[in-house]
Amino acid sequence: MFGKMVRKVPTAEQVARHARLEYRNRVYWAACLLSNRLGLSEDQRKTLVDLVVEQTPPLGRYGDSDYDAILFQMSRLPREKLRAFLDESQCRGLAIRFEQARRMEPVLVSEGYVSREEPKR
């Protein structure tokens, strides 16, 4: 019985892959909401999702504040990387949302969504 159970326990690699996939799904959801508000094209949305997933760590937990936490993560990205594929009005709209997300930082950190430290790039 122990042998059957051990074979079903996920490896650390499988757990990490699942965490990245879960994060990608949540980032995609947030990008779709942003897409509606900022008028992002499909290519822009895909580029944004890829950039966020590659450049930021997964959230520490998921819950009611996922959207704010993901926007907070986005706000930590270098502006040049966003300006490379967004137009000026989209950048301005995003900056407003980033300000709102940054005001949520104490809550997001205390509830375990994000780390206080900026991720190393």
C-alpha cells in the first residue's frame, strides 16, 4: 500500500510546473480584464502574459486579491519592457492601475500574495 501511495506523490518538479501553470492561468485572466479596459490586441495580451510569467515569481497564494496582486507584480516590471509593445495611452492606463495596486502592497504582503522584496531579474 505504501508503494502505491509513494508513486502518486508528485515530485518537486511536478509541483513547480503546476504552480507556474496556475500562475500563467491567473495572469492570463488578469490580462483579459486589462485587455477589455485598455484595448489590448491579442498579440499584446500574449506578450504581456509571457513577460509577467517569465519575469515575476508566482503568487504566494491565490484568493480574492489575485487581480491586485498580479497588477502589483506587473508594476515591478521595467517600464521599457512594457513600452516596447504598448502604445502611450495603454501605458498611461496601466500606470493608473499600477498606482492602485501599489497602494494595496501592505495588504498583499501581509496576506501572503506577494513578497515585500522585488524579485531578482
